Amino acid sequence: MELNKAMQLLQIFEQDNKPGQRRMPLHFSYLCLLQQEQDGSYTISIELSAGVKKLFVITNPYRFLDAVLNQKEYMISRSLRYDPTMYVIDHESLKICQLLWQQLQHFTAQVAIKMKLVPIQGSLWNRLTPLLNQQNVQLQYYMDHLPLDEQLQHFTSLQFSTEKLPVSIHIEEAKDQYRLNGEALGQVLLLPSYELACMNGILYALSWEQGMQLLQLTQLLKEEAGQLLLTHETLAQFP
């Protein structure tokens, strides 16, 4: 299967570069949406847009990716029809399309065809990242604890930091207990499955173990309105 897809991509790429071809380039953009799960962690989904001068959101990525990879036609919008004989797609964008298509194969066709977003697994994210870094990519998520008009957080690029996650947890001794103040954790989105954390639109590397520990701590702090009283024994569980 992998070999067949690779051969298809090579054929498309070779066709796109034949002398005399005057096809218009089809441009892409990608919106990475961070969505909160029931356990408080976040996952990543991608919304595709494509077009020539104006980009249109791809409302059915399953059919669109099928058309791109298998040389079919697809109506992107009322005014734009993708025809493989009229449009050319660059090699890097084709690679991204192939990876997104592979992701949709984890679902039945009946389920995948109804999806407007492509859910991204942690292992796939690591393969996508080098390609997305060279593309037009935006990042978006909601923070429910903020005022309504500030909840939508939108960033026009995908930024990665090599620094440590800049979050401090203050611990104060109170008699035989410790008061833990972790309000800063409320600004952090934790993505343990991707070994990432997001703060102010910047992605930081975080091990799965660290992510799960912070997730547990965040849930405890949320239940206690941002402050938590811990005994010596309980505090020792959070190195």
C-alpha cells in the first residue's frame, strides 16, 4: 500500500513537470485546531483550505483528498472545481495530502466521509510537523475560562519553542500542610499524546509522563479554585 501511494505521488509529480503543461498552481493553507477532550487534555485536528487566488475551506476532506491522490475531479466551491488536468499541486503539499489521507483510513468510509476536520494522531503529527513548517499554517483554540469575547485564541503561524514550559507553581508552607498555587496552569493546554504543551500560541516539548502529571494537577487545582492544600506525603507524588 505504501509503495503504491508513493508511485502514485511520483506519477503525479512527473505529470506536473512535463514540458508544455500550463496548469495553474493550487495553493493550500492549514488550520490546526486544538480541541479539549473529556479528560481535560487536548487533541489536534486539521482544517484544509485550497484555491488559486482565494482559498476555500474544504468541507469534505475525504472526497477532496481522494480526488487529489487518485486524479479525480472535486467541487471545492461553487466557483472552483478541482480538475487534475487544469491544476498543479506542489510536491510538499502532495505529501501532506497523502499523510492526511492515511489518517482517514483509520475510519470506515461511512464515518470519514462525514468529517469536516481530519483528526491527527500523535505519531502522525511528528511526521507532519516538518512539512507544515514550510506551509501556510494557523493555530486556533478556545479557552472557556476567559470572558466570552476573549475565548477564541487565533495565531497566524505555528511556533515551536526549544525552551522549557514557562510555568511556575508556588508552594507555601502552612503548618503541617503546603498550599499549592497553580493559577498559571490555567493558561496551559496539555497535549500528552503529542508530547506537547501550548501556552500563548507557542508549542513546548513535554514528555508524556510530564504531561499526564500536569494534567492530574490541573484537574485537582480546578476543583479547588486554583489553590490546593497538600500533606507532605501527597506533595511527594509531584516531583
